[in-house]
Amino acid sequence: MATIVTLISLLLTAMAIVREKELGTIEQILVTPIRPGEFVLGKTIPFALISFVDVILVSVVGTLWYGIPIRGNPFCLLLGASMFLLSTFGVGLLISTISRTQQQALMTGFFFFMPAMMLSGFMFPIANMPEPIQWLTLLNPLRHFLVVIRGVFLKGVGLDVLWPQVLALALLGGFTLAITVKRFHKTLS
């Protein structure tokens, strides 16, 4: 679930603004009275719907097809997923504002994705990593989302246990989205 949701949300949003630059429609958007936050929100909502459908679809397939029970509260999973999506949308849109071409945005998205996967605890246990790297993994939204997924699916824990991860995801998401809105100026670079 984490891999699919990360790839879909990160890469779709990384292509969002840069596509407007390549098509030449960004000039038309920049002369409108729309504020940067509104523009970023408008670019994010369709991808949020797609990503939530992915979360639900993967959960249903995992439960019905593979027989993996959801031991915890599914709404806790959706809350964790929504906070995780805030951070991936923020990173994806930040990549989109920095990139000049879609190819550059795609490569930068993969450049972010691969270390994020390696430092998330998905492939290698975080406890086995050197201590400075363990501290660095706290800035990785995927690490916190994996704790939420494992907690809800495997352990049956709720928000009373997972609130530090959900809070970390909310803070990381708010921070990256704030940087993105600030980075998106009403001028062409």
C-alpha cells in the first residue's frame, strides 16, 4: 500500500505545475486573481481523490483477496493516509515548482522516492541503521505511514497509540505544503 500510494501521489503531483509550464498555460494562470494557495489546492484535489481510491482499493484487495485482516480501526488508517498524502503532495508539488520539464520532475520524483523507501523501515529495519541515519529517518513521511499501516493492519492499535506518527505526518505535510505555496510565486522564473 505504501509503495503504490507514494508513487501515485508523488509522481502525479510532481507533474502538475510543470505540465502547465511546458504547455504554456501557466502564463494564463498567473494573470488571474487566483492566489498561490488556491492554485496549489486546485492542483491537489484531483490527485487526493485518486490516492484515496488507491488506499481503499488496496485495503479491500488485501483484505478480501489476500486474506489480510484489518485488526484496527479503518478510519485510523484513512486519517494516517490523509496526513501522509499531505506530505507527499507537498513534496510532489515542490518538485513541480522547482522543475522546468516533466522529465526533470519525473527523475527528481524518483530521486526522492528511492531514498525514502530505503530509509522507511520497509526494506531494512531502522534499528539496524547507524544512529545518525535513524534520526534522519524521522524526516521521512513514509517511515511514519508504515508504522500506521502496520499498527492498524497487524497490531490492531488505534489513534491512542499511533497519534505521534499521525502528528509527525501532519507536521511534515503542513511544512512541505507551506514551502510549496511560498515557492510558487506569481511570476515566471
